Amino acid sequence: MLAYVVRRTLYVVPVVLGVTLITFILFNIVGGNPVYQKLGKHGSASEIKILTHEMGLDLPLTQQYLFYLKQCVTFDFGRSWSTNQEISSMIKAGIGPSLSLAVPAFTASVLLSIFVALGLAFFRNSIIDRLLVVTSLGGISISLLVYIIFFQYTLSYKLGVFPISGYDTSWSGRWEYLILPGIIWVITSLGNEVLLYRTIILDEIFQDYVRTARAKGLSEKVVLFKHVLKNAMIPIITNVVLEIPFLYTGSLLLENFFGIPGLGGMTVQALANSDFPVIKTMTYVGSLLYVLFNLLSDLSYALVDPRIELD
Amino acid sequence: MEKPSIGLWEEAAQRFFKNKLAVVCLIIIGFYSLLALLAWFGLIASDYSVTTPESYAAPSKAHIFGTDIFGRDVLMRTVQGVRIAISIGLVTSLIAIPIGVFLGALAGYFGGRVDELIVWFYTTMDSIPDLLKIISLTFVLGRGLMSVYISIGFTTWVNLCRLVRGEFLKHKSRDYVHAASALGASHLRKMFIHILPNVFHIILINFSSRFILGIKTEVVLSYLGLGVEPGQPSWGIMIDDAKLELPRGVWWQLAAATFAMFFLVLAFYILTDALREALDPKLRNKT
């Protein structure tokens, strides 16, 4: 067990190195010369030379990569090209608004979808089950963008139930602005999650222990909510843990559309401004979080489920 | 895929065609593909970029879905959108499926160092969240349909690769592969002539599901200003335009693109599910 924990933990190192290598290749080699990007079309030869030197682009690629690696380890990512702020302080400022939107919306959608999925498993193959499965499929066949445009237009613009966009940094003032994006978040993630959890629960229903439980005369309710739910929680929790790192960008589209000054909105802004270092940093930090939560999920999986082979 | 496996595929086909809903979806997808093909050859909706003075004309007999800001016919643009949507699914599959299958086959078949290297590579790729990966790639490549193809194609092979690797791992020690070795078959022959047909169902399921991903991603990319060039008749551009049109009461462009996308994506969801049920042996005997 300990050997597995150590081995699995150490595997983080080559993967994170791989991520830095891919982002480096993408932004520093495929992306073309950032000096031209930054100066635009009107840079003079001397300006180009000075900036190239300032950005360390006249150094060999290996040294540039080592410099980037140092940034990644020390979390000092330099400054944004468009706002000239420290990127690390931009991230600190953005994480609050992002989490204020993401945490309540994500929690609500997970709980609601587990609840619905259990209901569907209970009524499996009935009309209700089929109807809700088709509704879920239909729901996820519409683009997130359509939901945002439609709800913002009808509920905010036409009916004035919610503010159209904006944000208040005070703790109590922000929620007014987060309700509608939160609702859209829940609606748009519900379909996918209900279908996924339903499959997970139905997978359990065909296991032998369920047959045993039924054979000894337990009611379907007890079988489902006590036996099946407990076992289905393992894959469900794994899935939830793996989704947590994605909360850090909140939702790119929702934040941008509703003017929430979080990390998602910041990323979209950076795209619009061709802000290389910000996008590179967001990609790296997002990946780092994913790697860490993946580790967490694997380790807890091994702890909880003795059937997992550790080799 | 010759004689020995015909029974398997026939059985799968029977299971598939019993599912009426799946057949309907297949017909819908066929219809869309036909539209895409006709639009591709310029036989229908070829006047999609012709501007007229009738800006934002409401739906009428002349323009069933009305016109857009430049007086262009929305129905024709929606049909051209089908062409772009289908082409994204096809081209990205042509990029991602060979990568996923080839790397997965190598890793599963040879194991050892090769396997470690490939697993490391796809774990690393997988660690970068999909949207950030696709956004970064389109961002550095610049806007346009070609960037959309490349960025989706080169970033979405990981799932398939992992599945193919798992299957090759299982199959490489089966009797039929040993028999092929005894007959002197080369590694490549065993991998791609003997084992590959037995994992073909995974590729088929993946192929169907890729259209969903491609079509949805195109919309997001277009909103972020990274997708198809503006003015091109993609559904993403049409939906993105709608955010300024709705307050003026212009709903038809949003409605046309949304419905066109809805039926195609829904059909692919149901088709993918039906294929999985018909082809995946793990799901058999479960109802």
C-alpha cells in the first residue's frame, strides 16, 4: 500500500514536467515570436531588439525553458502584457469571485443530480425514467451559449428579475449577481450528471450483492438506498473530485457574459487582448490542479476500495 | 473482419436495428450528411453570402427563417452551417482517431518502455483541461476553420488511446494472436490485421461521439473569437450574433441555428448510446 502511495505520488513529477514542456512548446515555439505579437505591426528594428533581449528571447531555448520552469515552481509568472499587473496577484483577485459562483452552483448540481439519478434508478425502464433520460439528452444537445443568451434576455432584460450583469465585491452584495449564472450552471450541468450517475447506479444494480440483498427479502428501497447507494458513491465521489479543479476557472462563458471578475472572465479577456503570459499561466495552473486532484482521487480510491489492484 | 467475426457484427447489427429510435437517428444523420454534401458541391444554399437590402427581415415565404443583418437568407446559412458542423466532425476524426489508435496499439501491444512513454504522454495531455488545451491551440494558431480542425483533432485522442491500449493489452495474449505468431506474422500484421478488427467497435463508438464534441466546441470557440472567421455561416457564429439581435426582437437566426444543432447533436447522442449497447459486450445481458 505504502509503495503504491509513494509511487503514485512521485508520478506527479514527470506529468507536471510534461505539462510545462507542452505549454512551453505551444506558446514559445508554435505560437510564433511574441515580440511581434506584443509590438504589433509598427515595431522598429531597435524596439524589436530591445524587447527580444528584455524577454530573454535571445537566449537558447533550453535556457528559456529553464526560466519558465523556475516560474512554474516559484509561482512567479511575471506580468500581464495588457494590464501590466503581476499575474499571481491577478489570480489571487480572481479566485474569490470564481469560487463564489462555482462552489454553490456545483454543490447544488451534484446533489440534485444524485437525487434525480437515484429516483430514475428506482423507476428504471418506466415512463418517468425514459422521459427524463430523453429530456436530459435533449437538454445537453443545446449549446451552453444558447441557454445564457436566452435566460439573460428573458429573465434579466425583458422581465428584470435579475441584474443583466455586474458584480459587487462585498460579501453580501455579490449574490444578487450570481443567482442567474448559478441557475444556468445548474441547468446546463444537470443533464450530463444525471445521465452519468444513473449509469453508475445501474451498473451496481446488476452486481451479485444486490441479488443477494433482494433474495433475502429486503425491499427495493432498502436495497437501493442502503446497499446500492453506498457502493455507487465510490465512482460518484471520484467523478466529483475530478471535477473540482475545473471550478477554478468558474465558467469561462458564464463569467464573461455576466461580467463576473473571476478567473474565467480574466481568461476570456486575455484571449481578446492576445495576452500570452496570462493564458499560459491559466493553462499551467489549471493542469496542476487537475494533476493534484487526480492524485487525491486515485489515493482515496485505493484506500476505500480493497478490490483495487495496486500494481 | 473477414469470416470469423461476421457473426459478431451481424448480431450487433440486428441488435442495433431492433432499436427503432436509433434507426430514426441514423436517418436524421443521413439527411444532414446529404444536406452537407449538396451544400459542399454548391447544389443547394449556394447564395448564402448574397446580401440584400432587407436587413433583419422577419420569416416570410421568400425567406422561411428571415434574413440577418446584411439581408442574407438565414435558412441558407443554416444549411451551410450543417456543412461546417459535419466537416468538423469528419476532419477532427481523421486526425484524432489515427493518433489514438496508433499510440494505443503500440502501448498495449509492446508494453514495457514503449507503454510507459505513451502512458506518460497521454496522462500529460489529459492533465491539461480540454477547454484550456483547445483554446490555447486555436489561440496560437490564429482564427479560422483550419485551426478549429487542428486544435480539436490534436487534443481529443486521449480517451480512445486509453481504451485501445486496454483492449490490445487483453488481446495480445489471446490464442488467435499466438496462432498468428506461429504462422510467422510480423508485429505490424498482428497489430493491425489481426487485433485491430476486434477493437473496431470502440473506434466506431468514438467516431459517433466525436461529432457531439466537435459541434459543441465550435460554438464556444466562435463565442471566444477563436472559431471560424466571422461572416462564415457556422452555427457558432450565428448563435454568437444573436446576443446583439435578441434585444432588437430578431430571434430567427438564434432559433434556426439552435434547432438545426439540437436535432443533429441529439441524434448523435442517441446513436452513440445505441452503438455502445449493440457493440459493447460488457453491456450485454443487462437490460
